[in-house]
Amino acid sequence: MPIIIDSFWKERIKMIKANNETYGAVKILDALRSMERAAGYEYDGPSEATIGRVLKNEWSKMETEEKNSYREVLWPESMEAGYLPWYMSRSALELLKLNDSQSIDENHFREDKKYERGLLLRPSVNDVKWFWLVSESLPEHLIPLQYEESNVKARWLVAKFLQMRDFGSLDSQSSSTYEITRFLERAMINGMDRESVSALEQFLY
């Protein structure tokens, strides 16, 4: 299970709701159970009542623009609808390609036969915005001219960490979060090797 369990489930509840506006707690629960079953996990997420409280106490009070940030990204429709600017197209397409490569397949299962949860859903508008910010922050020599999955995945994990910290899912004052942030600072300067990517992935998921 992810270390930030509350955020993990809330994010998925909101993404399902944003892309299925008529869904209530019952259908969202069914969707969550189906995703966990497809990923090889026994469902131990929020109950129908808990999902209902998230919809009532959080979703219903969000502005339209914030709700739209949870919509799944479709190219070029997300740009045409104004959810994302056109100049973020490369970031959107890179994440979509990474998502395709991580699609549920026996070759992508872990040793315990459970699928990694990181990209079971299509990237959201929020995901692309954070990924673009990280990509723009990198020195040019760390961005390959052609698609390179390991590089995209590293940028995605950094973006996810920053996104969760911004949402308040991680305690920015804790020593572990501070250490990870300093580690990522060096990685943004010097690049991230395979072991570093794996360590960050385990922390997030």
C-alpha cells in the first residue's frame, strides 16, 4: 500500500468522479474495486460511506477549474477544451506513452504478482502540469531528444512527489521529506540512476 494512503484514495475518487460526473459513491466504489482486482490486489480502500463524505465535504465545494484538473488527459481534446495549453503537448504525450508502456501485462508485474499502482489511471491534467514544470526545470543536457522511458519515469516520479507535497499529502517539515527533497535537488542537477528511481518509486507507492 502507498505510504500516503489517504491521498492515494482521495486522488482516485476525484479522478473517477471528474471523468464520470453522474457517478455516486456506489459506482465509484465499484470502479475502485475493479481497478484493484485488475492490479492483483485485494481491495482494502475506503467504504461507500467514506467515499460519500469525500464527495460531500470536498468535491462538492471545489471550483470547476479545480475539478477539471482531475480530468484524464486526452490529446488533443484536453488542449482544445482549454484544460491544458498546447505548449504542454509534449509532456502530455510523454506521460501517455509511459502509461501505455505500463499497461497491465504479465511482463510488468512485480515478483509478488501484484502490479505497481503508479500509472494504473491515465494521467490527469494535474499530472501533466507538474510533469511539465519538472521537465522545464531540468538542465537541457538531462532531457533526451528522443523518448526515453527511464528518463520520463524519473521526471514523472519527481513530479508526483512535488504534487503530493503541494497537496499536503506529505509533511514538508518532517526529516524524511526534507531528505528526499534534498536528494531530488541533487538528482535534478546531476541526473537520477536506476537505483534512485527505484527508491523514489518505493517511497511513493
